Amino acid sequence: MPSASRSSRVEALLDQMTLEEQVSLLAGSNMWNTVPNERLGIPKLRVSDGPAGVRGSRFDGPASMNIPCSTAIAASWDMALVREIGELLGRELEAKGARVHLAPTVNLHRTPVGGRNFECMSEDPLLTALTALEYVKGVQSHGVASCIKHLVGNDTEFERMTIDSQIDERTLREMYLYPFERSVKDADVMSIMTSYNRINGPYAADSEWLLQSVVRDEWGFDGAFISDWYGLHSTAEGVNAGLDLEMPGPTLHRGQKLIDAVNNGDVSADVVRNRARNVLNLMERTGALDTPPGPEGSRDDAQDHATLRRASAAGMVLLQNNNAVLPLVPTGIKTIAVLGPNASTATVMGGGSAHVTPTRVSHPLDALMNRLQPLGISVEHSAGCNINKKLPELDIRNLRDVHMDYFNDVKQMDNPSAVPDMAGTTGVFRLLWTGDPLGRREPNISFGARLSAVFTPHVGGEWSFSLESVAASRIIIDGEIILDNADAPNGGSFFGMGKPEVVVKKTLEAEREYSFVVEVRHTPIGSGLSGINIGAMAPIDFDQLGEAIDLAARSDVSVIVVGTNDDWESEGWDRETIDLPGKQDILIHEVAKVSKRTIVVINAGSPVAMPWLNEVDAVLFTWFAGQEMGDALVDVLLGDVEPSGRLPVTMPRRMEDTPAAEHHPGRNGVAKYLEGRLIGYRWYDTIGREPQFPFGFGLGYADVKVTDAASSGTHMVTTTLQNTSQRDGVQVVQVYAHLVNRDGLSNDEPFQRLVGWSRVVVPAGASVNAVVKLDRDAYRTWDVETGKWTQWNGDVELRVGTSSRHMTHFLSISV
């Protein structure tokens, strides 16, 4: 439970501060830092995104360790591993000179098409809560802070800045608030980010009931509330409600406006002092009062790479394995076809603020070639189709002598002899500048950026090039301006502030070297945000699908790597469907007709439909598995690692078979959570609908069964597991609670709910006993009439199994 004690050092600082100085602490100075106070020696506090790693203050800054997405982490059901990942992130935060990590995201998977589902952990509040608190404990063990987000009801990207999430209190308490509650009470999380949306009327950042009454007064939170970026809409309301820090800066709603509100009596000076106290407490607890932000560096630690590889494999879920086609045995395989749009370039993270520049990336095709070619196995590749909603990012493999120059004065870009004010290089061509890239303190000012390189096409023909940008930009090849988007309207990219994608075609010769220049001319706009996406695609003058089918027909095994990318799964928009984009379903159907053995690898952050399931031999779901994905995938495919992941979400057959389908995303500015507590497996199990694959499901190569189970009191189940295989295995024993007497229960009372689990390693040929400790809140429920927590009262059936639909034992208890 967090401590509410006051620091004498912080109180002494507050006593010395003027009202103006206290107010200055309550908003950022720029995108990632608070305002320092030189008179009192208070440094600035640096924060950093995000769930895919620790990026630092620049999207094109020093590389970062790219961890598996949060859904993949939860799919491990391994809390010790989650703690390790948190500790790794703590080390990364220190390397970036930051003190607050803007993660984890603990919103629930209300619907499978949520744009940021990959950032979130699960559809289940308990699995989310316990995963999150171990993550937070790991990060904060380094003396830095987690900022758990987004409080609350931020479960869609549709109208996310303004939509009113209308959620009844029981559903809020038992489902959507629960992960936040446990991180406050059990992990002493140091900061919480409020969401953009409204919650039952007020904006989350203005909700006194939420911030003060529930989180501070009931839960005992003593950390700092931070707004999502540009997510504060008020002056007096937000301060009075309890919002401590407005981000980013410079302030839009505080500063002189807040000073005036105090002088007018709309806000008391004591309230301002309380908010400043919370910011200073956060700084003291993270060491930021003693040490200003250091230089931003990059870590390349072999042990951490190994941890990420292990974590990547641990989250992969084997959904189907007919005739034990996996693990692959190299003996007898002469040729393997590696197919699909995500084979050569996997999606290792989703889009938006979660994005980092990885220290390295292992892709499936490269990893398979590295492992199998030395064994004399031919590894051949064909994409079969592409899935890009937009042109893919410019490929560094076509470039050399890459320079990235910045100019204080945009006009200097027209002077061939002008010396850039800052020079460097880059290996990424989707760039977001959250403020002035030259580091000037003046907010929202002009700058010029020029990318120059030598571009060498690997094939000749009609190439496609594209630009998306906030500011006027152009592409120049061999001195010819081939694309200029200055006249394109804003509103189609970069969170609605940028110009839509503009595409042009240019005929180029294979292997000829071309001068390649991209210019950006940024003039002041309201937010100070700028960015550019540079796309390029080689000509496709052959039948991709036909090539893949031919290759599959003459190979011994076909591994088809399909999925999504950050065109489809990203902050800023939801998916419209759970279907695989492009012609991937056709690719799988056609390959399965001719292939001797067909293995489908799904590289996506959220569920997808599988209309071809009965036509293929094996299905492995990898999620967005982070920078070590390729090597980890090969570890699992070849059996070096047991597939031990279990689904943290339900896999639906089709979008219509999902609980919130008819209510999502919202209408007339309102998202009504009419399904109540019945999301995910709770809905499927309550109404009797069959999913494609149930929550908690996953296969292994070893055959590990639960052979016995018994209850020991109300909060413990003892089990026996037997492994009849000749290899070590893993099983995740799950316990669900079902209230037997259903009389008088509300319509959204779930048939059962997860109350505990244990991940158990069982050696080959052995039997082991394992204890499943049921959570302390296993039987807790919110009483609508009294507005208080209460406990179930009556007979309860504890349902023991290996998924929400695969039960082995049923135990009767009374509570």
C-alpha cells in the first residue's frame, strides 16, 4: 500500500516557492521535460514513451531495446519473466536520462479491432492487473517511475480526444479500473496518465470523482497524475479535480491562466501547492531533484538481448499442430518455402507513440536461413502478396551515404553553400519531431530538414515514392522535383495534423546510382509537432501469388508468415475488420492446396479471422514479438523452445461474434458500454457462443495433462500434472470461479471469471504437484445498491482447466 507521508525536503522547497514558481511546475517545458527552477536548484524531469521500449526524446534518437508488445508479454502468463522485462526497461530508462516511463498501458481489449490493443495486455482484468503490477515493480526497482495509462475507458481510437465513454460503476470498478487499482495498492506505482476521453460526462483529466475520490482517497495513491499529451482541456477544473502535471509544454491551460484563477478565487493556493507537492514528490522519489537529465544513450547488452529472445518465444501461442508437424525436424527437409508479406520484414511493434528504433531486428526469413542453410537445406522466399495500406517505408538497403541536416532558417535550404546548423544521419524514414529538432527553447518555431543520400534501385522499372508530412515537403531525384506536397491539405496523417499520403511514380534503372533528396520546410503550427513518412516501393512486374504457389509446390515445407503492420494496427485509428489485410487469405488457401506441409505464422497484435484453418497443418501466433522475433520464432519452430504461450484474449471466428460489435465504436460522440462486464470470454461463456480459440488456450509439443485437483480452503487449489512425453513441457493451470446460485443476478453477471493460475514446468515423463493460489479478490463484487465492495455469498464451483473452455476438474466450495 502506498505511503502518504510528506517529505521535509519537498515541504521546505514549497515554502520557498512563490505562487508563480509552484504553478510553473504544473506543466511541461516541452514535449518530454518539466520546467526547471534555477533559483532553487530544481532540475527538469524527463519522461519517455513507451510500451515498445524506452524511446527517449527523439523518434530518430539513439536506438532502444524493443520489447515484445504488451499482449505478447501477457501471453506468457509468466510473472517472473514480466518482472525481468520491467527491470530491463528500468535500465533502458536510465540510459535515456529519463525518470518516468510512460507505460504500461492497461486498458482492456473490449473489442478485437481497437487500434492500440497491442499496447494493452488482455481482455481479462485480473491477468492485466497482475501482469501490470509485476511490470511496474520491475521498472521501479531501479528508482525510476512507471506511468500507468490511460485512466480510464480509452478503449477505442475513434474520436478518442472527445468521446464520452459511458460505463456503469460496477463495470468500471470490476473491469476497467481494476488494473489501475492493483498497481496502486500492490506496486506503489508513482504516476498515472489520464486518458483523452470523457468518462460519464467530464473529461478524465477533469473528473474529481475519478482522480480524487476513487484513486487518491479510496486507493491511497500518493503519486502524480499526468495528462495525456494535449489531453487537458481546462484550467480550474483540472487543477481542482487533481490533475498534477499538464503535458506537453509549453502550457496551454496553466501558467498565467492558473495564476489568474487563483487570484479570482476559482482555485485555492493550497490546491496549487498540493499539485506542486505531487510533482516534487515524484522528482524526489526518482532522484530527479538531485540529478538533471543526462545524455541519451543506447545500450547493447548481450544478456538483455537473450532476455528479449526468451520473452519473445514465451509469448508465442501454438493454436494448431495437426499430425505433430511441429517441431520441424531438419532431417528429410531439402527445401523450405518461406512465404508471406511479413516473412522478410516482420512487424515487431505497432504504430504511434509506442514506436522505438530497435538496437537490431531479427526477421523470420533471415533467421531461418541462418539456422537451416548451414544444414544443407535450401530456404527460398516469395512474399505472395503485400499488405501495405500505404507505401512501405523507404528501405535503408537501397541507400548509402545518408545525411540528415537541419537548418534554423528554412530559407538557408535554398543556398547550396549553406552550412547546416545540425548534421547527422538516420536509418529510419518515418520521423516524428515533437518540438524543435535543433533543441531551441523557443516553442513552435520554423526549421528546415534535408535528407540526402545515394539511392540505388535493386530492380529497374516504375518505382513508387510517397510523402506524408505535417509541413510542406518534396522529393528530388537527380535534381528533378518528382513530388511536392505543399498544396496538399492537412488533416490526413500525424494524428490529424498532417497531409495525406501523396504518391508519384518514377522510372529508374536497376543498379544505377541516383542522387536522392527529401526536404521538409516546417513553419509554426499550433502544436509544435512535425514529422514525415517517406515511402518507396519497387515495381512489381510479376505474379506474386503464382510465384509463391510454384515455390510451395516444389518445397517440402511451407512456412507462411502473415499478419498486419503499423498501417493497420496503430495509435490514431481502429481496424475496421479482423480479416487479414490484402490477399493473405487467398495466399494461404492456394498454398495449402499444393504444399506438403503448411505452417501459418500470424504476426499481428490482435486477433484475426482464420477462414483457412481446416486447410493448414499448424498455426503459431507470434503477436508483435519485438526485435528478437525472428530468432525466437526459429527457436520455437525447431523445438529448441517449448511453445508455452497461452491466449490472453479470445480469438473470434468473425467480427459479428464479439461482445461489443453492435456498440463499437460509438455514436453521436458517445461510446455506450452496454455489454457491461461481458467482454471477451465472459461473454462467450455466458451466452454459449463458440469462439475460434478460447481465452487461455495454447498447445505445447509435450503432452502435459492435469490429472488431479482439490481445493484447500477458499483460496488455494492443489493440482497434479503428468507429462507423458519424452521432452520437458509447460502447462498453465487456470482456475475459474462460477457462482452456482444465479437467482437475482444482473444480466451481465459472467458465467465464470478467472481467479488464479500457475505456470508449471513438468519434466519429461514426470508428474508434479502444483499449487494455484487464488487471488485475494476472487469473490469480490461491487454492490450497486450500497456503492461498496462486497463478497459472494453461497456455493461456488471452482473450474480447473487449461483454458476457459477446456476444464478437467470441478470443485465445490462455499464462501
